[in-house]
Amino acid sequence: MSSLPPESLVARADGLWPLVGRSAHLAKARAALESGRVALVVLSGEAGVGKTRLASELTVQLERDGWRGNRIVASASLSAVPLAALIPLMGATRQDIARIGADTATLMAFAAELAARRSAEGPLLVVVDDLPQLDPLSVAVLAQLGSSGAITLLATARDGEPLPEPMVALWTSDRALRIPIGPLSVDDIDALLPVVLGNTVAHQTVVALHGASGGNPLFLRELVAHALATCSITQHHGSWVLQGAPGGSTALGELIASRLSGLAAAQLDVMERLAVCQSIPLSQFTEPESRTALGELEQQQLVQLRPEAGRYVATIAHPQYAAAMQSRVPTLRRIDLLLDHAARAEDSPERDVDAVRIATWRLDAGAPGDAAFLGDAARLALLTEDFELVARLATAAEQSGTVDTELLLIHADALTKLGRVDDALAALARARELDEAAPVDQNRTARILTMTTTALITGSGRFDEALALLDGAAERLPEAARRVRQARARILVGLERPRDALAELERIPDGATVIEQAELDLNTAVPYVALGRTDDALRTTERALAAARLVDATIPLRVAYLMRAVSLAQACRLEEARSHAADALAEAIVLDDALRSRQAEFTLAAVYLAMGRLETAARWLKDVIAGARTRGPRGYEALGRGVLARVRAQQGLIADARAVLAEIPEALIEEDSLLLLGWAWVEALDGNAAAARERVAMRTRQRVESGDLDFASILALDLARLGDAPAAADLLDGMLAEADSPVVRLRARTARAMAASDAPALQDAAAEWERHGYLLHAAESFALAADAARREGRGRDAAQLVGRARTLAERTEGASTSPLQFATELEPLTPREREIATLAARGLASNDIATRLFLSPRTVNNHLQSAYSKLGVRSRSELPAALGLASPDQALAGVDSSTT
């Protein structure tokens, strides 16, 4: 939880927010304004999208370059008074304007003379906020001045508002440019909110706020302020997490109310119906006045029509307008509208298509109706993977008296996906009782057992209990053996027994259908990855992903994406792995699948950790921890903490690492290899390296024996990094007979080079790590190669390798491991010498370096001579290689952080 009181946080949110997601708009507008060919640039977009802010930023930038900015704010009240908006620009009184404006020629001459005087001090920019509200005479004056080149115009206008005719005329002469300003993207908000709130924000919270605001910056600001004021957004382990749906502030409600105040009665009726029912098929609007109103609202961009099941469905265009309308509909009218549209749908030929809508509307109206119909609606909702709705409908059906095994299974599936594992286990226990009392078929019995095992391992890691539940089940239920054996294999992998898991799966014949085969492929890919059989994992996940993309596939695409991401990471294809994990997370968030969300977040963290981007990995791990704590499944909190402790230790943040690890029970650390590795890094950093190495070596041997070579190789390389490279190299060499994984082989090469302190081999390994995008491993290997070269008396080679290690280390987001500390100790140059030498390597002359760094040329040359001596070079042309800068771009990268 945050230590700041809500008032302080709200005040922070009320300050000036950074401008994000607008770089391209700024560049385009500025280029047009400075071209000399464009007389008018119009920034257009919906209210609150940031047009005025963007215009202000442009004006500030141009004023820094010598432009003269003049701002005009148009409004409906000023538009009734000719030229009133131009009084500040012209420096005249209302009486002067009235006198001058009586004669058009005099007015134009006065304006032109004034513009000429002003532009003598620099180009004259006139900024008009809300251009369509400007009075006609003012428009004519500005259009004439812009057309003559006396001024340049920058204006804002709302979408859908026509521009004044004189301004439109500038388009015909190709002297105007319109730049549409759209909403912020999820990535924009992801970059913006941590700056505003002072800490990372859970990605799921970012997505929720983006959805609620529609990417509108003004709406976003009000939603965040309201969430802070009501404490519905709080910090969990350093990450902001939103509880519940975002709610609008009073100010936002007033803003929306002003937009809706002019609606006609028929339009208001349609908006209320859509707000209450959320979406209504177009066929239900039968009255002519309703259809007319609907068309008008669509033109005003308040309502949108979207295709669905071969017809059109109407919805309110923006979620905040829907929320505002919902809040103003009285309860009795809300109930009447819901029941009215439920009745219309029931009497419609489209009744079966709208079964979920009908059940939801009746449920919301407090008249759920027939229990069997609710159960059918729950089944249909499951097909759309709306798990929250499935849970609501299933609960209502059960409360209405329908408690059958199939409905309980549907309910349990939704609850598991939502992270409510204890509730899912309770529903499955009831289903098992009913099935034992009146068994129907073996497949249903197997479904109950396998769903129960999934809930057991998901919620609390009860793998042994889950495996015991399936003992002998494949033999007792031969018709469902395929399902049972795949479930057993998943549990065996969790118990770190991938060889046994693969043996279980190999007893299953190939699938009779594409989908059956894809399910088997996904389950088989898991032990393949653990065994380091990368080619097999890639082949099976590629086939499964292709099947999941089929229109009628029952395999969740996010599951296929996740397994593909893990396989790609093992193949050293990190960027592809990151992309697939991100796709999996996006789908999981849309479907509110808590289990897959945690899995995708964890996979992203693992990929970024492999990349060596430690702080980005920490961000995703904090999402895992916060999400597990607030949404479930809770078992992922410990996993997230274990890896986060490892990350913080590798950043040298011992207190943070220890605090993260402190909340994990010691027994759990002993049981789980992932948690043990986090503990080992903390212990090593805390001065207990020998004990840490001993535990890691023992666990590595255990994982090798069980066949989990992938994680065993991670453990072994970390064993080398913690100081026992010879033992690590022997362990990794023993894995190569079975594992074909490129990353396992590269780990083995690296450990062997570390054990031998072989500078060329370390340099080759470093180059390979760098080529595949593993920045931290590359930086460490270059640093160790530098140390080996130094001990061999090759000072110049050592300096070059230190330079390459430093360049890579600067991109690792705070890494501070032992090899990187060696590189710091081996650094022959002072910080100033390296800074000057890097600029010289980039091609800057001594005088230019002196100007840039506020030094004398003599001081620069003295530093350069010292650097030459230490590096063993005699000219600037040798500097890039000596500094480990293979290109001018790298030279530039080497100075940016120190000179900015």
C-alpha cells in the first residue's frame, strides 16, 4: 500500500501530465508550420483528446526558436461579438475594434500592418483554440492574413464540426493541413501512468483504464483522480493495481452531462436503453422515431453499430458515456427497459441467438426466470469465454433449483479461470458426489477428476495430491484414458519429472482429429522443453498454434501462444518469444482469464530476464505478485517473489531482495527449484556464497537426474556465475548428450570457458550471447574475458573487452553482478577520459568536444593523451576498437548517458 495519503496522490495526478504518444503529431505539425508553404494547420479530434495541450506544446517549441506566439480562445459567447476574440492579438480596445471593423478595407489594412510589425521580431504564429466557434469577421481577417503569408495559423477543432468557409478555401489552394489526433494506445498509457503515479502500474490495470477511458487523456485523468480519491487503486509490492471497474469522477460526469444535455427525447430514450442493456440488436428498434434517433446518434458519434452474427448491434460508442447514462436512469425504469427488451428478444426469430442476452437482462432486472434457460445461457456464455458472466448465470441457475453435474463443471471451469480456485474445488466436489451417485459415462467422470487436479495445482501447488487422485484412473476409465494421461503428464512436469511425463504421453495414440492432435502437441511440448528437446518443442507448438487459429478450434489461442513463446525462448529467439507472450496476455486480459494472465506475465518476465533487461523483468514480476494477490491464483505470488528476489540480487539491491524473499515460507523455498535459486542469489550477495553454491549444485544434480535439463542448465550457469564454474561446466557437459537446445549448449560453452578462464572462448561466447539478445550474459562474458586477457598481460585487449562489457551493461537496467564489478575494477580510464575518448572515437574534433563538455581544448587533448597511453593506441582511428565500439552508433550510445 502507498505511504502517501490519497490527497497527496490526487494532487500529483492533478498536476501537468507528461505528453506521450504525440511525437509523430508534433513532428508533422512542426514540419508543416516551418515549411513556409502551409498557412493553416488544424489539430482535430474528440473533446478531451489533447488538441489544446498539443497546440500549446507546439507553440512553446516554436517560441524557443524565435517565433512569436499569439493565442486566441474562441467560444460561443465571444462569437456573438464581431472581432472580440482578436482584441488581445490586435492590442486594441473594444471601441477601436468596433471603429476599425466598420470598414473592411480599413480593418484588413490595420491587421496587415500589425502583423508586419509583429513578424519583424520573428515569424508570427496565431493559435486559435476551437476554430469553429470564432466569429465570421475574425475568421475572415485571419484567413486573409494567413493567405497573404503575414501569419501562420495553428488551430484546434472537434471532430464533426465544419470549419468556417474562409478556412476551407485554404484547402483548395493546398495551403492547409489537417492532423487527426486519435486516442492514446495501451502502450502510451503504459508509459504515462508510472510517471504520473511514481511507480509501475500493473498491465491489467493499464488495459482496464484504457478501456474505460477509450484512450481519451481527459477521461483517463479523471478516472485516475477518482480511483486515487476513493482508494480503488492501491499499491501492491510497488505496483499500482485497480480493484474493480474504473469509476468516473464528478468532474467527468459533469463534462459528459454537458455533452448529453442537448439530446432530444427520442435520442435520450435510445441512449438510456443502450446504457441499461449494453448492446441491443438493431431489429429491436422497430419504432420509426427510435430508428431515426439511432441514426442521428450515430452521426454524432455517440452510438456505434457493429456487425454480430450476420446482423447489426447498437452500443454506446464510449464506455464513460454509457456509465454516465446508467447513473441517471431510475431503478424502476431500468427494470422496465431490461424486461421490455428481454420480452422483445423472446418474441423474436433470433431468440436462440440472443439466449445469453435474454438471461442476462432478466438476471439484471431481478427476474431470472427459468433455471434450465439460465443453465443453457451459461453454456453459451462459456463458448464466448465470458467467464464472469458464466459464473453469474450458473450461480443464478443453481439458486433457482437446477443443480446438475454439467452445470457444476461449467461453473467450476469459469471459477478456475477467474482465479477463484477454492470456489471451483467446492463446485467440483459437488459434481463428483452427483456423478458417483448416478454415473453417466467415463468421459464425464474423467472430466471431473482432471478439472479437480487442475484446480489443485493451480491454487496451491498440491501436485502430489493431484497425482494421487488420478492413480489407476486411466485403467478404470479406458474410454477417457487420453484425457487422464494428459492430465497426469502435466502434473508430472510440475513435480519435475519430465521423462515420466513424456512416457505417459507416448502411451497416447495420435489424435483422430486436428484438435485432438493439437491438444496432445501442447501437452507434449511441455516435457520437450524441460528435456531441452527444442526442435521437437518448436515442431509441436507450431502445429498446435496452427490448429488453435482455426475458426472452430476449441483450444484457447492464448495457451498455444504461451507454449510457443517458451519454445522460442529456448531456441534463443527472444523477440519472437516476447511477442507471443504479449499476444497471450492481451487475449487473457480481454477474456478476464486470471490463470493465463499470470502465466503470460510470468513468461514475459522470464523472457526479459533472459534478455538482461532486469528492471523490465521486475515490472512484470510485480504484476505477477500483485495479480496473484488480488485476482489469483495465489500460487503465483511465491513464484513471482522468488524470481524477483533473483533480479534484485543481480542488481545489487540486497535489502530489496531479502525483503521480497522474506514473505515466502522456508519449506516452500526448499521444495521449489525456482525459489531456491532466488534464495541462493540473496545468500551469495549476503556473504554466504559457499552455502548457496552447495545448495544450487545439489539441486542441479537432482534436476539432471529427473530429466529437467532446461532448468538444470539455468541452475548450472548460475552456479558458475556464483563462483563454481568447474562444477557447473561438468554438469552442463553431461546434459549435452540428451539436450539439443541451443541455449543449453551456449550455457555449457560459457561455463567451460569460465572454468578455464579462456579469454578467446569467453569472447566467442559473449559474441554469441550478444547476437541472440542476451545482454547481461554477453556483458558478463566480455568482462570475464577482459579479466583473463589482463592476467595474460594483454592490456590493450583487456581495455577493449572492458569497453564492450560496459556498453552492454549500460543496457541491462541496473545489473551489478560480480563479473560486471570486475569490469569496473579493470577499467583503465577515468570516467572523464572515457567520455572524451568516446566522443573522439565518434569523430568529434577536440574543439567540438571542448565546447560540448565546457572544457578547454588543452584539457581535452591532455585527457586524450592519457587515454592513448592507457589503451596502448597512437591515434584516434584506433580508439573505436580499443574502446570496444564496433561502430559510430555504439560510440554515440557510449556518450549519451554521460552527457545528457
